[in-house]
Amino acid sequence: MGCVKSNPDQIQIIKGDPASQLALWKKKNISNYEMTIKISCYCLQGRVGPHHIVVENDKIKTVNNLPYDSTKTGPILTINELFDFIIISLAKNPYQHSLDFNSIFHYPKNIYFDFSQQIADEEVGYEITYFKAL
């Protein structure tokens, strides 16, 4: 079940409580998986993807079939790191945010944060468009 909180200046949409979704994700005990992720940001085109990621033992092994090198792709987050990002970002009391979680595996499938109404181009989002446990 989702909730929408709004006032004239601020919108938050959360479909699933992040803490309970994290607990359900961890209960699945998935540390090896592949996913395709898109990053929405005001950054270099090569950063946004989509990127096909292979994760082994909760660490990124490959990005787009090449060994992971954050100097080439920028930092890419695992699902556990995406949950960390959500928790840290919510603590910053963002101007707007939207979260949506996969109903089977409970990973965050859509994340969006706009941290300040006063700052342009600092928004960030993540979308997982494909996921497979290995």
C-alpha cells in the first residue's frame, strides 16, 4: 500500500515502507543477482545507463559485461547500497521523493529524490528495469 503526503510545496510518494521492504529483501538472502539499472541525474551520459550489472556476494562483479571500474562508470550501487542511499536520503528531509518496491523480491525498483526546491539539477533517481536472482 502506498501513501501520498502533500502540501502546496512538497510531495512524497512511498509505495511500501522502506524499513519493512529492507527486512523482506534481507529475508530472501539474495547475494548473487543480475539487474539492469538506469540512473537519472544531471551527469555524463555514460553514467545514466542503462547498465547491466552482475552482483556476486553482494559486490558488483561486472557492468555491461566488463569488470566493474567506478572510474569508468561512476559509482554503481548494489541493492543493499540502494537501501542505504534511501535511508540516508530520507534522513535529509528531501523536498520531494518517490519510492516503489518490487512486490516479489522487495528491492527498490524506482527511487527518486529532489533534495532542495532551491537548487536546480541536484535530483537523482534509480530505476531497476530487470532483476534475476542467480
